[in-house]
Amino acid sequence: MTDIQQHAAWTVRISFHDVDMHGHVHNSVYFPYCETAITEYLRQQGLSEFFSPTAHDHAYHVHKVECSFHRPSSFEQQLYFHVRPVKLSRTTIAFHVSVYAAEEPTPRVQARIVWVCVQKGQARAQAIPTAVRQALMPLLQES
């Protein structure tokens, strides 16, 4: 097992329904892939309870997505998603996601996804709860 495989937060084998007419992963498919990788990363870090949509009076919505596509990925290829939180503000959490193929040392895709904490039932941003902030701070320092 390579280092890329071993440290992946999530792995996916590309399905036929995720490719375009050229046999490459459609660019838009990377967004749900990255969201799943972030969810898996938080689960692996023991933080799922902080982000449960039913357990709190707040939720996290995607505020911004930036994505750079370096090389295409194809049907049946295995991809490895590496996630790290990179910034924590009063109301937002930014994650960096790098997507690798096992045989390559450089990412095929890199994304930056920013979540904003909102009060449920309203679209207004609110401060990230102290417990969430304290749980995420050590992960930021590891980055």
C-alpha cells in the first residue's frame, strides 16, 4: 500500500455514471466526491457528532468551492482523497481536498471548500460553537 493510499480519507472507484462521453470523470462529480471525503475525514477524526444535522440548532452549508483540475480521471480508476482543514474563522471552516491516483505523487484535482455555520431555519451565519472550534484547532495545527 502506498503512502497516498494509506493516508486517504476516502477512496472511490469511478463508476460509469460519473464519466462524460470521453470516459473522464465529469468536473461536477468532484464536488459530491469532495463533500463525501470531508464527511469521512470528520468521521475518522471522531467529529461526526459535531456536524450531525439533527443533533444541533445549527448546520453547515457550502459557502464557496474552488477547484483546479490538473489531469482527467477515467472510468474504473481508483482515486484517493486527502482532506485537511486549513482555516477556521468566526463563522467558516475551510477544507483543502487533494485527489490522487495511486500511481502518481501529484494530485489530479485540488479543491478548497468553505463551509459556513448557520442557524437552522435561517440563512444567517452564526459563530461556530466553541466545542467545534476546540475540536478542530488541533487538526489545523497538524496541517
